Amino acid sequence: MAGLSHMRSGMVSVSVTVDGVRRTADVEPRTLLVHLLREQFGRVGTVIGCETSNCGACTVLLDGVSVKSCSVLAVQADGATVDTIQGLAAPDGTLHPIQQAFHENHGLQCGYCTPGMVMRTVSLLQENPDPTEDEVRAGLKGNLCRCTGYQGIVKAVQAAAAALSTSATSTSAERTHAASEVTS
């Protein structure tokens, strides 16, 4: 029992906004963000691949930047915003355009790397909304897929870029039209 109370006294309170919901948990200082997300917050869509930051399967967005959650301590995320694959789709279940593009362009096979690939793609397309094939491959180089050969993934990323660009153009045109109606 003495060891248990010592362990409890060594816990640290961490508060993180995960997929738009503020959550708090007590963790050991050595707890990895991926374990906090999965074990305490139930975000099991963030998968554990290698636990050495080599595969990228655990990629999430930490304050908008893609990180491998197996290489970030939970205490480092204290006060931050974390976006996971589970928070990407709309509340009604409608897939995000990137998820839809992966589905339509066969950007997955076994699916194990998919959450990390999709989350890295979110970041990649924020950094470069219209990447070339070479830029997609360079942008995803830290995320491994052992099944697809990457052709479908690259195609999916470029399709997502086009869909997001079309969506942004449509939204901008709708706002411009609505503004012109208000001023008329």
C-alpha cells in the first residue's frame, strides 16, 4: 500500500480540450499522450503502432500541428487542444472531405495507418492547400503504410485538396452573394 500512495502522490493533473470537449485527468508524469487519449478519454481511433514515433499511426493535431502522440508526454499537452480522427467527422456522422476522399480513392487497405494518415493530411493541406504528388509524398513521409503502396493515399490527398478548394470557393461565393443581397 505504501507504494500505491506514493504513486498517487506522483500524479499530475492534465487538462486538455479533445475534439472540442475540455477534459481533465490525473496521470503519471511519464504517461504518453496516446495513452491518455485512448485509456482515459476513450479516443481509441488514435491507434498505437510502434510507440517509437516511426510509423505515424498515432498522429493527432496538437494546437493545430500534427504530432505523433506516442512521442508527446500528456503533461506537455496540458492546456492544449488536441484533434483526433474521432473528432473529424460532423456530429451527424458525415465524413470530413479528407475522410471521404480516402474512402473514394482507396486510400486505405487494412486501415491501421488510416487515422494517422488522415490527420497528417489535415495538417498537410493546411500548410499546402494544393500539393503536387511529390509534395504529398514528402508531406506524408513520416507516416508508414505497409499495405497500399501509397498510390491510393496520394490520390486521396490530392482529391481531398480539390474537394476542400471547391468547398472553400463555394463558401466564399455564397458569402459574397449573401453580402451583395444585404447591400442591395
